[in-house]
Amino acid sequence: MCLERHIPYIIIEPTNRIIKETDIKDVKRIFNKPDAKIIHIPSNFECIINQELFEDYPNLQLLQFLLVGESCSKCEHFNVCPLTEIHRVENPAGLCITYSKLVALSLAASLYPESIAAMTYEKLIEVKVRILDEVHDLAFDRMTVMDYSEQTAIDIKALKDKIVVADKAYRNKSFRLIRAIINRYLELVNDPELLATKEIMKNVFESSSDIFKKKHSVKIQNNHYNAKILPKLVTNIITGKKELKYIDESNVVGLMIKELVRLVKIIDRFNINISDVNMIYSIVNIIFSKELNIEIAKKYDKNVECKYYFDFHISAIDHQFKKAISEYLKYDPYHSKTFLVSATHTEYNYQDLFYPETIINNITFGKNGDPMNANSKMKIFSDSKTFNTFGKNTFKNHQDKIVQQCKDIMDIYGKDEKVIIVCMNISHHNKLKEIFEKPENSEYHPKISYYRCPDMMGVTSNCRVGIHIGLGYIPSHAFDSIRKDQHDARVLTEEKMHCDSWQAMSRVKDPEGKEPSVVFALGCTKRDLDNITSWASIGRIVDIIDYGIGRQTEKNVTLVGEHISKPEIIEAESWNETLIQSAIHMYGLSKPVKIDCYKCKNLINLNKEYFIVNSKAESLNKIFTGTKYKTQFKYKNGGYSKKDIPINEQIINEHTSGNETYYFRSVLSKKTNTISFETDSKIDLNKLKLFLDTNKIPYVIEKLNNYRIWIFIKESPVSLAKKVVYSIIDEIGNNFKINLSDELIKLPFCAKSEILVNGETVNDFINFRLGIVDISDFETAHKRIKIHPSDDENNNDEGSCSSSQK
């Protein structure tokens, strides 16, 4: 709406991918504004000078952060560099930036008030409409976490020794700051109080029978905290004299990055890994935190049953991140409007980001928070079990079954990236990718992703079928360092899982609410799926009830505010039923579909004859010409004419034109040339259609007061026709009225009836493919068979007389 009303705006996102694909590409496309001036303020990695450096020093691309020059206005690339676009374009329609970039600009602007970063930050403040997208992510504090073990300390000491050697060989004292940072960290991790705390935690957890009920972290003070880290001689610009100043927590990052860039250029010469260099970013966050957390986790040996060990980490909350965003929102000289947007708002108090007197209005966009009614087009199929890390229901134990289920789904919906598979973690992702790259699976090419991957939030997808292998679980103690209370920490962990899972599942939804979508939630129970799909405008409360050892923990979601719409969650009786119902949801009457579990060898191989007809009358002539079937017409008072009249051309024309409505006896001398099913249920109609499509049985679907499905056959004994009917209802259920008697029934193709053609019911048609089946070779043993489609089945002999299938 800002774009439509020419109101400048800024939108802040968690990832650059959302900006590029959604905020720029999709917005321009949807509003048909290809020339709209929407400026992306990118990462410093896109600076042209940095890009040139990457050619000579590729390792620089692997650093976590990079700086840009302090005098961008004088750079030869100023007029083409992505970073300076915001200073070249007058009156842009919108600005886009990530939360991380906003925080970096805030920090740079405070350190270097005359820099290009400060100028950019000023432009962000001037915008009068601020949109914080996927704002739920701010509920989960960012953490710096490092392994806290003796071996890691030894490795870091070895890294420092290598840097000392590099310093001497390169340019003495070039890496003084990095060395000081590492020295401070080594002092910290060898602190007697930290080591004693670590030992106490180990003893407590070794003696505990249920460690999951205990908080997995202990908060301690950083006894080695000191804002100053290293003295530095600088020249006073007024007096011209050298003065002693300190590098401290206010300016350490910028100076540290400069040293890291110099170091990365020579790391290959001194056997230093880029991962070790990036670890220094974490080290500096740890040493400048006044409060630290010691975390413990029980790890099991995958190769030895019941063998375990304790894993320790040292962590710190990055308070500066949320503080910088809050300062940006509070500094509001132009009285902007701010929107905090998310489809997955958690129980977080956004008031903390603003001044206390700020009023936050809770707004639900569109009816039920779903303006395009997209959730009504989505169905999720649940499982009866939950995938766990241990026990019988692990990914490893169900791996073969999972792969086969994925293949079953792709056999229906496409094998070339039309289906997306979402794994619980990157380890499962890598394993599944390896499996589908094997020669025996070469025909399958699914998209494979995992929860919390950048493509699982905020971006559209062309896939409308998703396979989720488990939910987006994280360790139950993941937020123990963030919350004082163990229960609150577990609730936050559950909320994180809900957000990640629902964001990922929503990728297959059609944003415009036109196309249907389906999710196969393998290893996900209906109760859990009900929880992760339950959202409200405000007042979403997650509660965890622990009933004690031996009883399952209960997790509930209570909604207080206006409820957001949710998709239908189906708990099917079997895997075959899941596939059948999913196909009905996705395709309905729109197109023919084949599904393996509905294949019946005695039906597939029957002979058929096809005709192209251009009217209802021509269809009836093809079916009844040369037969002895007789008809009667119905009087307006409801009675029938007394005399049976053979079906002839005149009767057919009167019936199809609407002058008279004729009834006929489908059985003559214990023989018939029609089989018809009647139903009021669209579900049963779809099941029957799916079965007939799978078995290549031509049919006609006729809509009048209800639905009639006609199978036209070469004249055969009624007893044989009944065997065909039995083979069908054995599979789909006997929920139909079946017309195989000498009672009068309405002749098909009357004037008012509509016929299914190309997925739509129409009154008139041309080029209609009418099929007649020869059931004389039908065998009594109508056993269902389980086979996979082969190339020879992909021919024009489809299971419907609709011309759309050819």
C-alpha cells in the first residue's frame, strides 16, 4: 500500500534472500511496477572493492563480517556500487535491509559519525513507515556459544602460537589485538571458579536420574571482564602529539576485523584454518560479556549403546543486537508508523523495544488473518508416531520406509523438483540427499531442505507438495541460558519449534490462495500439528505439563485473541488412504491421476474402444445404436408412459434437446451395456474417479441433481458386470447407488445434465473422447496389485473419456 500511495517505507528482514525474492522481485511483479525504486542495502561483502579482493584472496569471502572503506564518496566505484545506491537514487519508493545490517550500521554510525555508514543510517531514520517483518525472530535472543573443553583451549592456544609466528614473519605487531583477545579468553576459560562450576555440574548430572527436568546451564559473572583490552598510541589531530588510548569494547570490532583481513591473506602460509579465524568473532563476544553461562549436555556415543559423555559450552547473550534495534525504533524524530509483522507471533512483549508509553495496536490482516484464504486450500496429513533422537522411532530406523514414502508421493506429484522434502536437521538433509543421488534412485530429483534453512521462511516456492520428516525440534535445553526458570526455557524452545515448523510448512501454500497444496507430515502427530498451526493476533500461550517419569509430557496451545485460520489436518487410516485423499484434494475432478495402491490387474488390461463425439445426441447414438434397449418417458404428473419403446434417433434427439426426459431399463434379458454409480458425495465421486483413472477405465461423469458415473460396456451378462462392480467397491467402499437392474432409470445426457470435460462440468461439448469397455475377459479373481508406473503406461489410453487427458 505504501508503494501504491507513494509513501516511502523501509522493511527489515532476517535474510537477504527474503529481500531479493519477496520484497523486491515479488512486490514488483504483483503490483506490476517493474521500475519501482526499491533499494536493497546489502552486506558489505557486495562492496566492489571487497569483491575485487575476493579474486586475490578467496578466503575473505568466508569471514563473518567485513568493513568497507571510510571514504566511499571518493571511491571510483561510487556510481555503480550496490552499497552506495541509497545515496545515488533520489526519493526511493522503499528501502530493504536485514536486521544484522541495521545493527552493523548502528554500531558503525556511533563509532564513525562522518562515515558513509552514518550517512546511510541517517537515511533509514528519515523513512516514515517502518516494517519489521518476521519479527517473531526477535523473541529468541541471539547467543554466542563456544565449546568449553580442555581440547578446545589447547587448540586456541595453538592458534595463538601460529599467529605469533605469522606476526613476526609478516610485520611485527600487526596482530597485537587478536593476540590480546585470545590471551584474555584463555585467562577466562582457565578461571578456577569456572572450572569448579563445570565440575559441580558434571557431578550433579551424573547422579541425576532425569536430567531433562534440570536446567542445563548456570549463570556466572565474568571475573575477567574489562572494557579496556589494549593500549594504542594515536596522534592528536589538534596538538599533533602522540597520546595513549585504549582499544575497548566500543571500538574493538572494527579494529579486530582489520587485523583479521590482514591475517586471512596469509593463513595458508601458516597452516591456519578459516574456521579458526571466524572463531575469534565468538571469542571477542565472550570476553566482553559481563555475565556468562556454562552449559552442559549429555551426549550418547552412536557406536556404543548406553555409552555417553558430557559436553560443555560457554555462552553469552548478544544484548547489543536487540539494543541496537530498540534504539533505532526509539529514535523517531519524524513520528513514523511502525508495523511488527509475522505469521507466527509468539508470547513476546514487543513493548520492550519501545518507550514505555508507546501504544501497540494488534491488527489482523484480512478475514481470520488470511486475506487470500490460502489456508483453506491446504491439507496436512499427520502420522501416528513421532520421530525421536533415541529409541525405535528414529530417522535411522525408519530411513528405508521414509525413502519409499517419498517415492510414492513423487510417483503421483512429479519427480523433478515439484516436491520439497524438509528434514529435521542438516545431518538428515545430507543423508537423504546422498540416498537420492544413488544410481537406483536416479529418476527422482526432489528439492531437499531443512528447518531454519534460509529458504524456509519468507520466500515463495513453486512447490505445492511438501514432505516433512519430523518437526523442527531443537534441543530441549537450547534456551536454558536465556531464561531464569527451567519451565519458561522449555516453553521458549517449544515456541521456537512451532515457529520454524509452521514457517517451513507454509512454503508450499499458494500466496494467492488459488492452487491447492498438501503436506505429508511423516513422524508428526495430529496433536503436535494442531499446536503448530494454532495462531492468534495476540495472546498465544504455550503450556507444558510434566506428569512425571513414565508419563508423556503434555503440550497445549491456548489462543486468547482473534484466531488465525488454519488448514485441515487429516489423520488417515493408512498410508494408501493418505495418498488417495491427498490426490483427491490436489486434483479433484480437474485432471486424471494414477495411484499405485488402486491398481487392479484385471481391470487395467481390459480392451477399450474410443470414439470422438461432438454432442450428447452423438454420444447416445454411439452407445445405443443397434441395441434393443427400450425406454419410457415421464409425464409431468410423475407417471410413466405405459409402453416400452426401443431407443431410436428420435427419442435421443427429444431427450437431449429437452422436449422430453426419457427413462430406460439398463438390463435386458439379463444383459447390459451400462454400469452406473450414483452419489451425492463429492469425496466418494473423487475416489471413484481416481480408481477408474488408475485402471484406465473410461467413464462419463454426469451432474444433474446428484452425480452419476457411467461406464459404458459392450453388451455383457449382468452377472459379469456385477463382478466388475464388486472389484471397484472392494477398493473404494460401497457408498453408491448402483444401477444394474431392470428398473427404469433416467437416460444419460439429458438436456439439463452437465458432463465433466477438461475438469469442468459443461452442458455442451465437442471433441469428447467416449470410451466403451469390453469386460468379457474380466477374471473373477479381482485382486489388487501394488506396482509402480512404468514408461509403457504413459500412453494416450487414459482412464477417462475426457479429452483433457490425451
